Amino acid sequence: MTRVLIATNQPVKARGLEALLNAGGLEVVAVCQDVFEIFECLHRCVPDIAILDEPVVIGPEVVHDLRRMAPRCHLLHWPELRPSDSPARVVEALLLMANFSIPNPSPNVLVDLACAPVERQVVALAGYGLNPEEMAAALGSDRSTVQKLIKNVTDHLGTEDRYDLALYGLSTLNQRESDERRI
């Protein structure tokens, strides 16, 4: 079970998130109201994820110290919650954010985490230098579908254009080739 530490100086906010996380199957191991409690609880409770509210975490130097003290704990900013968010949706979003909180993740890790299988194919085809028409032919699809997929992938990865997407594709292809050589 994933263990979570919540850090906020607003008790009502903490109780609301704690209820959502518990309902979604996560274990809240501590609720901290200040930086000193965070450091104590990181050591004592060993959470997998720490959700940090801005007023509690003073600045980047504190985050750096937290990372050094608990390198395996994923440090996340407080999530933006809507009343319509289900516990399952909140937990899914937090776990995805935790996967992206890995320091300096490789491009292939980002692609695997952020993209559906058909989107990963689009990234690989972009790495081979194919244009949308060629991608459509390779996927047995039409150009408009491929353009939607490209848009989705660039949104997921935060890339600016198809050129950046091609760089992700090349990095992903190179990493997979080196992985296959090791096997």
C-alpha cells in the first residue's frame, strides 16, 4: 500500500485530502503543519509520497533538504482539486505525478508514463522522421487521427512541436535499442 504524508497548515484542507486518499486506497501516515514536523515524519513514517502545500514549504532549499533526507519519497505539490473529483481519480493523478517526480527521468520513462500504446507508436514514428501522412499509413489510420494523436502526445510531454516530439522519439528508440542489446 502506498504511504502518504500530507503537509499543510490548513486542517480542513488536510482532512478533506486525507478522506479522499483513504477512500482511494492510499494510507495517510502523517499530517504535518510545519516544516519541522515534515522532517520528523519523513524519518519516522517513511512515506512513499509527500504532498506539500506551498505555505508550509518555504523554498527550494527546503525541498532540496527534504529530497536529500528521503530520496525515495516522491515530493508533490498540493493538487488542484474539484468537488467532482472522485477518490479514484485523485489517487490516479497523484500516482502519475509521483512517477513524474523522479529526478531527471529519461525520455523513454516519460513517454511510457504519459502515453497510451498508440501514442508511443506515434512518438517512435516521429523518431524515425515520418510526417503525419506517413505515420497514418504506418498505423493504418487517417491523417486527422494522427494529428490528434500528435496533439495529445505533445500536450502530455510538454513538447513545443513535432521536432521536439522527434527528439523524444529518437531518445526513446536509442534507449530501447541499448536495452535490447543488454538482453
